[in-house]
Amino acid sequence: MSLLVVGSVAFDAVKTPYGKRDKILGGAATYFALAASFFTDVRVVAVVGDDFTAQEEQVLGDRGVDTTGIVREKGKSFFWSGEYGDNVNDAKTLDTQLGVFAHFNPRIPEKFKDTSFVFLANIDPVLQLNVRQQMNGAKFVAGDTMNYWINGSRPQLGEMMKNIHALLINDTEAKMLAEDPSLARAAQKILKMGPQALVIKHGEYGSTVFFEAGAFGIGRHPFRAPTLPLEVVTDPTGAGDSFAGGFMGYIASQGELTRDTFKRAMFYGGVMGSFTVEAFGTERLQKLTRAEIEERYKVFRELTHIE
Ligand code: AMP
């Protein structure tokens, strides 16, 4: 089944201990769409400036992603610049220039409105809610957020959370959102804010999904998935969005929400994140094959499986 993502399509400048890039294709929706495209049909809704060329759009097109929902406006595309030290889980934002993204008001094209699976990438929760309302027939809607909205738009974020099925955030965001230093307690508090499933990403240490009691009829025990212990993380940018793409892409490909689907989706999320960080930007995702994904999925199983 098809999958819609709404979020940033951007240019990034990145510096890591392994090198730097001054202007590469980035954006949460870009990473998400590329990762998800290995599992299902993906549609993107975003805004870019007139600096965004056909060549950049072709990166998504080459993976079969439907880019007709990417609106071009006069001005500059969203630009993010970040730096990583030795802690790969800790991005230091050096610059954020909103450009045309400042006036982003996502309109879902009529032909996308039948999409069953929706991902609201990290944007203003008011816009996320607005998209949610335009997609009120969707079967499963998940969303992301960040510290900026947790601190500055709490009531709006609260409203958004009441209207989604799953929230995908990292440890720091979860603790900040729940105002609780215990992750397990924070998870329970966040589930009471609305979502039936909460996926917490632990960066290089994997991810955990917590369920509201009775959610999707699959019980409330949490499930933890690994990620691969990599010796070299070239560029961590986009790992979280690639995780979300693998997770949602796999769920959309199955169509049905069972506990096993969720578990496998957590594994595929980790697999996609682990590929993204092997090279700068979207370089690794552009060269990836489904066979490599399945190969690594087996390694992930082996990492955690006992007889
Ligand atoms: P991740 O490393 O998975 O958290 O995602 C990094 C991507 O998110 C980069 O490619 C950025 O272009 C994009 N990004 C960074 N800050 C924001 C923001 N405030 N809103 C939307 N996208 C952002």
C-alpha cells in the first residue's frame, strides 16, 4: 500500500570526523522517502526553492518516488548545517535557514488523498495537524517532532499527538516531552498524551516500541530492536528519518498491523538507519539494493536471536 510523507526536502552542509560536504541533498522527507521506497510506493509533499534542480529531484525519481507533491517556490530551499564530534548521537546545529520552508502550508494533492499510510516528518505541529485533517481516511498515521516544538509549541504538539497512531522520537526528546528522566516512565506518560504506539530511537543502540494497553489488539509489552555496531559512522545525518522510512515502508508493504509486523518494522528501521550513516548524505541510500537490505536484516536477527 502507498505511503505519504510530508516534511523537509533540503540542502545540508555537514562536518563529521570523517570529512565534510558543503551542499548536499538532505531533508527529513528526502531520507524518509528514499528509505521507504525499498518497501512500497512513496509520495512526497514538500516545498523547495528555485535552487532545487531537476537533478536533485531525480534522486527521488530514480527510486520511483512520486515527487509531484513537491512545490517549487521563488526563493531558497530549506538549509541545515550541522557538525558531529565523536558522539554520533549528538548533532550540533550550526545554522538553519528556513527559506521557502518558512511559509510551507502543505496542500495534499487530490490524487494523494487515498493514501492509507502517512508520516508527518518533523515540521510545525500545527501543519502536521492540518495534514492529518486533510488525510482523515488514513489507516495509520505516524509523526516525528523535535526539541524546538516540544519547548515552544507544547499545546499544538499535544493536539497533534491526540490525532496520530504512533510517535517516533529519540530518548532525549521523550524525556523532555514527558518531563521525566526515566525513559520507561516517560514512555507511559507520552502514551497517555494520545498515540497508541511510541517508538523511541536510541541512536546507535537501537530502538524500543511501547504500546498503549490493547493498542491495535496486540498487547502492551514493549519490544526492543538492535542496530548494528558499526566501526565507522561516516555521517549520522538522516539516520532517524531513514529509520522512520524503513519502519513505515515495511508496515505499509504489509498493510496489516500485527505485533510481528511492528517487530519486523523496527528491525527494518534499524537496517535502513545503519546504511544511511555509512556515507555522507543520501549517497549510500542511492546505491543500496533490496538484496543488501535482506542480507543485513539477517545480521540483525543473528545479533539478537537465541535458540
Ligand atoms: P535526522 O538526522 O534524521 O534527525 O534528520 C536530519 C535531516 O533533518 C537533515 O537532512 C535536515 O535537513 C533536516 N532538518 C534539520 N532541522 C530541521 C527542522 N527544523 N525542520 C525540518 N527538517 C530539519
